[in-house]
Amino acid sequence: MKHITLIRHGQSTFNAAYELTGRDPGFIDARLSELGEQQATQTGIALKDFHVDLVVASPLTRAIQTASFIFRGRNLPTYVTCRHRERVESTADVGRSPALLAEEFPHFDFDHLDDPWWHHDPASVGPFAVEPVETFQQRVEHFKDWLRGHEAQRIAVVGHATFFSAMTGHWMQNCEVFQWQGE
């Protein structure tokens, strides 16, 4: 039986600023806040004996950082994929080029990612183009199919609240761990 564990990233600098102001602070590809790093470290301690065959991380920096904190020192295969990236609705959901990500995270492979790998529309005015709901929903269904068909039996997926909510119907808190049954 396949075991898929979803883990939302720790608190990001965007999350912290948005909670205070209710406005998009303009943080492209937001990093983890200090609290987010602490949350990810604590989740790693809680999951230290949790068996995983594969870690799948979104290429947004806060997800890569969270996966790195949680699975630090475990020498697990990690696949970075934009299949479950966050729906672009704010500046924090706009990513960075694979080359920049590779500079910061040299132990991960980004060569297979397009540039840009996030939703974009060159004709859009402003700092980002909101991903259409239909496109987003199709991507969620494709990711669910991809997980179901993957050969690994115990997969940990580090990702994002809006994506996971569309996938499961459950809104996850920062660093929340949720067992997905594949429905």
C-alpha cells in the first residue's frame, strides 16, 4: 500500500508580513522566516523515525528549505518538481530561475525545470500573472495521478497550502503533516 505524506512548508517571510498587514509585501519566492526554520526543525525531530523512500519538493525556496530542515542528514533521494508548485496568486508564488536555485541549493537537481517553471503570461501587467483556476485544477489532478503512479511506496511531499487544499479539501497550517489516502 502506498503511503503519501503531505507537509506544508514552514512559515515564510511572506506569511509573517501578510499576517501583520493583510497586504502582499512583494517578496518574490519568499524564504522561511526564523519561526519557519524552527517549525521545520521541530517537524524533522518529530519525523526522525518516519520511513520515507522519496522526498518530493516544490522548487519554491520555502519548500526546498523546509525539506532540507526536515530531512537533514537522512541521505534520502529528493526530487524537486514544479508539478505541485503553489498557485500563483501573490509575489511569493513567483519562482526563481533554475540556475539561481542551483547556486543556492547545489545538492539538488534543477536541470529538468523550464525557465520560468511557474505560471507566467508575458502579456500580463504587473509583477505576476494569476494562474487560472481551470489550469490550476488540471495541474492538481495531474499531480495526484503522478503520485499514484510513482514507483516509490513511501513519499513525503513538501509543498503549499492552496495546492494541498485543492488536493485534499483540508487547509494545512505551516509545517503540518497530513496523510493523503489518494482519493
